[in-house]
Amino acid sequence: MSGPGQRDFESSSLGTIEHWDSTYEIELEAFKDIGDVGEIWFGEDSQERILDWIEDNEEIKTDNSIIDLGCGNGMLLVELSQRSYGNLTGVDYSAGGIELAKSIAEGNNAENIKYEVADLICDDANKKYTCLGHTYKVCVDKGTYDAISLMPSDEIPARQSYLQTLKRLMTDDSLFIITSCNWTQDQLVEFFGSDFKLHDKIKTPSFQFGGKTGNTVTSLIFKLKS
């Protein structure tokens, strides 16, 4: 059995930019034609749980800076904008994803969202991209670490680069919200545990199989270690 730092699932096209460029090209056309915003990663219920956790957390104010890492169609940020959060940023390595997100934001009068095409796992990402050159109160990852983990090539250096980028986006009072369907809570705590401590978790639907209880989706909140 592989350890927490090793993936126990196969690589996938979901870990390639070609897949996402193609997906967002189709979704952009659908949005232009019929107003369909495309897929909500992990479903609307999962997104709603994240939004509710943010809104219920007294540490997070409506003017705090929030960044969505791998924002895709940007619907999480649009929903935050509609809940009166005003300092919002979305980054994605797919230019098509950012174009779609900008179109959806414009269609929802969410003019307070900043978007930028940015590669989270490249060298010196925080120096190369304007939006990654700042720190944020809240960093949200809804499936992006999963996608990086699915890269067909050696994904371990990419995951380590993601970790280094993330650390530079945060301060001691920042919150990192990550939602994953590929990694368990123990595996996420193990990987991020060198630099982060588990702060909270969002309750997600559970199932029972063979006398054991598990979750199809894991949603955790981390803070930097002091």
C-alpha cells in the first residue's frame, strides 16, 4: 500500500492543460449560446458548504482578500461577490478558463473580481504573476491540488511546487481551504503537515462500506504553522 505522500490512483487527462483548454472552449461557447456556466467542480452542494463556512467564520470579513486557486469558471467567486465579499481574485493556468470566468462574472455584474492566467507550479510563480505576488486572508482550492496530482508525468515535484507557491500566498492569520476527492484527510494532513496545521474541517457526506465509514469528498482548513 502506498503511503500518504504517494498517490494510490492512476494519472488522468484531468491533469493536463490540453484537457482543460478543450473543456473551457466548449463551456465558453455554451455560455455564449445559452448562458450555461458549465460544471461546478464537486457539485453545487460542495460549493455551498465552502461558501457557508466562509460566511459563518468570524475571522473572515467581507473586505478580506480571497483567492481561488484554479478558479475554472469562477462561480465560487461570483457567489462570494453576491454575498458581499469585495476583494476577490481568481487564477487558472487555462486561458480559456479565465476567459469563461470573466464572461460569467460580467454576466452576473461581479465587477469586483480580478482574474489572471497563472501557473501555480512553475518556478517563482509568485514573482511571475501579479496576482500571486500578494498574500491573502483566504486561499481556496476546490479540486486544483487533485488535478495536479493526476498529472501523467511525475506529479510529486509539481505538488511540492504548488506547496511552495501556496506558502508564499499566506501569512500567519491566513486560512487555506482545500477540497479533494482523491486524497483522504490523513493524506492531506500528512502532505501539508510539514508547513501547515489542521485548523478545521467542513462536514461532508459520508458512506459506509464493509463496516467502515468514509467520505467521497474531503474539505479541510489549514493554517501556517507558527
